[in-house]
Amino acid sequence: MGDLFALQADITRQIAIALNSELIIAEAGRPTEHPDALDYILRQRAVQAKPPTRDNYAEAISWFEHALARDPRSVEA
């Protein structure tokens, strides 16, 4: 039973990784009114894909703050 749960978790993880990559590609191709804000959002997502550390978390927050400064109405940021 434990192997079944491990297999399910692994499959779920692989699907999440694949979807995340596809979403980033789709977002990069979408036109935006504030390309700088989108650039910062995509940089944040790249940092978020790294292992979770205190420094990476701080960097991700910084990118979101930059994005919000460029486009305060951005839902994504």
C-alpha cells in the first residue's frame, strides 16, 4: 500500500512539473500592457522552481514587489 501512495505522489509531482512548465510558456506568449511586470513575474517563477531556501524565498518576494511596482493592478503579482 505504501508503494501505491509513493507511486501516486510521484505521478502527481511529475504532472505538476509538466503543467507548471506549460503554464509559464503560455504566459510568456500572452500579450500584456506592462511587459516589465510580466518579466518580473516570470523571473519570480524561475526562482520559485529552485529548491526552497530562505534566500530563494526572499528573491521571489523581491521579484513580486518589482512586478507590483510596475503594475499595481496585476492579479498575478
